[in-house]
Amino acid sequence: MKEYGFIRVGAIVNQLSLANPFKNAEEIIKEIKKAEQLGVSIVATPELSLTGYTCGDLFLQDRLLEDSQKALQRVLEETKNLDITSILGMPVRCDNQLFNCAVVINQGNILGIVPKTYIPNYQEFYEGRWFSSSEKLVSKEIAIFGQKVPISTNLLFQDRKMKEITFAIDICEDLWTVIPPSDYHTLAGATIVFNLSSSNELIGKQEYRKNLVSMQSAKSISAYVYVSSGMMESSSDLLFGGASMIYENGSMLAENKRFAIESNIITADIDVLKLANDRRKNRSYMGPSEKKEHQTVSFDVKDTIHTLQREYKTYPFVPTNEQERKKRCEEIIEIQSSALARRLLQLGNPKCIIGMSGGLDSTLAYLVIVRAFEKLKREMKDIIGITMPGFGTTDRTYQNAINLVKEYGATLKEVSIKEAALLHMRDIGLPEEDRSITYENIQARERTQILMDVANMEGGLVIGTGDLSELALGWCTYNGDHMSMYAVNTSIPKTLVRYLVRWVADTADGKKKEILNDILETPISPELLPPDEAGNILQKTESSIGPYVLHDFFLYHFLRYGATPKKIYVLAKHTFQDSFSDSEIKKWLKVFIRRFFTQQFKRNCIPDGVKVGSISLSPRGDLRMPSDASYEIWLQELEDLQN
């Protein structure tokens, strides 16, 4: 999994024996071995984990300091054959001073020592009595066990093969300052930050601590691994809870349960390539700032992950939590309707013209128009909903379209396209029995012509109904449903459209709820081919181009994180292992790649439409892509891949 950018990290809260380095070493060794068995490549322990944080004036005793060094030697000896890098907290003597340090070890070697910079000396903290800040450090190297080791707060630990796997270290208070050292470390290339902490518990502190870690992870676009001293650190007036958590770019991946007496460990798989991609996209990330000189320590990070333990959302555009989803749906429709209201005000409040098919996309667009009109306090009769039955229109969708327009008090028009389409087919010499793409597109373009002409007659604006997924796949007729005067669904993926309509349905009542629920149960179809003998929809979109749940997943990871086809395939296999076979996933991923590249010419001339989420395909903002780009190397990567 390392080739895809995944690295498993861990945080150990060791059961502490205060001021007993040897006993602590044995407990840490046991937990490091357990971490290796869990596939962890890099693991951290709390601040001063070899001695304990609350030793007080015992830090001035040579016995404690000498034994902590011997305890370190014991850990080195016992872990030298393990494929894991460990970060230990301990006091280190250097330059006639004592430093609160993180010691990084790998296969019996000390890679480097990072001293704490900000030494708290207020309220319950008295560290300044025993420890010096890294700013008072004179030496750049220190001799330990016959080995010269770099010592500096500005150390970066980097994998020799994959440079994106680079970590740095904060120690406790460093995080709580205005400008944490990790700000500079991440600007210098660290994608992962470990914080060795000893943070006591107070009412409300845990939430503040989590917010602090989340925000530091988000603003530095990094993974942040935080591990704090456990309950057995507690002494005199302070209680420690052993909080540990792992965040990636502001999102929590793992968290332990505090107040455990026994040792515990959390793990998470970090995607460093995703973090690196986000940094490259964010052109402000490397903006003007004070630069620090860093030293890089290179070593080999073992590829220990065989199966990902992190989960990916089946619907990446849709919140899984129901309450959050409801809030998101309300905000999205508010954004869509407000953007439309702004455009209508700019144009002098024209009427809105919309083609009503009885499908999900036109329903959502129609509901957005209704909300915009409510915001503008306009009469619903100025919304003109036009149903345009054709060769594939079923009674179910036809009735739903008509009833939806009527229930909200809009103006209904019906214009059949059959006669005009047949006339056009005769004019161009297309046989009536033809069922080719030309047959389908004739209908789509005829409908668009009707909408545009009615808009001219009424002094109105044609509102487009096409969604983000259709644009990604080019599943629209060029200069047909591809075109409008303003598109409200242009950055709403198909998998999200359903949830938005359902949210409105849940808040509706009576006939409106009944109509919307039936629309939600209707198969997705352009209805351009005749129905079956029973009058049911025969042409189903997903049978032709593949499941939208897969395509939206592909789209999200392809555009949001720049993931390679090979990585997308691995993530999809992991996520959809109970729903789709490996061959199905590969088949539809190939379809996605081909269509995404070959259909860019349609996206290069789409109408204005509001951006709602993190992904948009507008050529004026989010996607500057040539229509003539080759997709060969992307497809070849999949062809070469073994399942």
C-alpha cells in the first residue's frame, strides 16, 4: 500500500510507572511489538514516557537521568529487529542543560532527537524549573552509545523512496502556541506531525484539545498524531486522561477512550499522496513566511499495510450522519436558490422556463426555482414548467411532471415533440424505425429549441437541469439538454440529487410529498427510447454507462485528490467489495476515464451555474482542461493492473 501513499501510524499510551524508566521501557517494548503486529510503520509514545512527566525535582537527580538513558538502550536492543520506527519521550542532557525530548529510533539506531521549544511555566506547569527551550541549544549533534546523533527542533524524518512520507515532531506546549514549530516543519515538507504530550484533564479541555489538533492538521494540510500521558501519570493535584487522536487534514481518523489504566494503542492509515496533492492545489500554501533551515534524516519506512483499515465513503458527496445530511441539504438548496435569485435580480426578474421530465434532475431544478421565487416574493405563475412528451415518455413520468408543476402553482405548458421529431427525421432522411443516437438526440435538441423559443416569447430564462455526474461523463446531448441560460444543478452529483429531493419530500405534505416520493422511486432514464409493452421505462441510464454510485466515487477521488486510476481502483475495490466484483469496477472505471477525457468539449462551453461543493467542472473556474488531451496513459495503467 506504500506505493499508493498509505502509511500506518500509531499512538501508544503506555501504563506508566512514575520515575521508573526500566519498568516503563518494558511496557513500551511490549506495546511497540504489538504495534508492529498491527502493521504500524511509525508509532509515538507520550511526552517523557520513559520517566513520566510529573517527576518534579527528581529530574535534577542523576540517577533518574542515567537510568532513563539505560532504559532507552534497552528499548533499542529489544526493537532492533522490528520493522517499525518509534518515537519515545525522555529527558536528554546536552550543553550543560536538560531538554524535554522526543527520541526517534529505528532498528536499533537513533535517527535523531527533537527537543521541546515552548516550556510552560504558568498555573499548574513548572517545566521551566527543570528544562530548557530548544532555542538555548548550542550543539547540533550529541553522542549517545557511541553514535553521533542530530539534535534539533528542525529535523525532518524522510523515507528514502517515497519523499512524501516525511514526519516531524511537536512536543505538547509547542502545539498550543501562536506559531507552532510544526507550521515550519510542514512548510518544509513534513506530511505527518507527531505530538508527544502530557496534557492534564479539565472540564471542557478535551473538546478544545480536539479542535486544536483538528485545526492544526487542517491549516497545515497534514496528518497530526497526538498522544498524551495516561492515568498513571496523575499525581498530587492533577489528573491525566491519556488522550490520543489522529487527524488527517482536519478530519479525525482515530481516537482512543480516555481514563484507561492499562496501556492502549490507536492506529490509522495516512494517505500522504492525498495530502501532497492538496498542498499543490492550494497556491497559498507556500505563501510568504519566515523560513527555517531544516535537516533531513533519511531512512527506510517499511511497507507494512496489506489491507487498509480506513474506510472510504460509498457516497463521498453525501454526509453519512443523518442530522448532518439534513443540514447539508438545506444549505445546498439555499446556495442554489440564492445564486439563481441573484441572477434573476440582475436580469430584471424575468420568468423562469424549465423542461419537466418527471425525473430527479428536473425535479430538483424546479424545487430550486420555487425556493428562489419564495426568496424574491414572486408569484409562482411566473415559473413556466413545460412537459414535452416524446417517443419514450411513460405515463408515470408524464403525470408526475404535470402534477408537480400544478401543486406548486406554476404555469403548465405541454408541447409534444413527436410530430416535429418525425418531420425532422424525414427531412434529414432518417428512417422512422431508426433507434440510433441520432434518433435520441433529435428529441433532446427539439426539447431545448422549444424551451429557448418559449423563453423568447415570455421574456424568460431557461433553467438547466443537468447535474455534475452527467457533465463528467458527457451524458448529455450537445446543444440539447447540454444547453440552458443558467444551470442550477451543475455541481450537484447524481448521488446527491436524490438526497436533496428526498429532503424536500420529507418536509413536504399531502400531494407534494406523494409526487416527490414517486419521482424518487422512478428509474433514472432520459426516456428517449420507446417504453416496453407494459408502458414501463425500458431505457435505463445506468445499464448503458454504469452505476452512478461508482462514477461519483471515481470522480471524487480523480478530481479532488488527483488519484491515479490504479489507486482509485484499489480504493473502489476496498469500498465496494460487497457490491461489485473487481472486474465490474475495472470495467466502469475504464468507461469513466474514456468518457471524462473525450467529453471535455461539452464542458468547455457549458452555461453559468453555481458552484456548491468542492468539485466543479466549470471551464471558467475549476477545470481548465484541453478537449484534445489523450487518455492513453491513464487507461494503460488499468490495462497493466492485475486484479
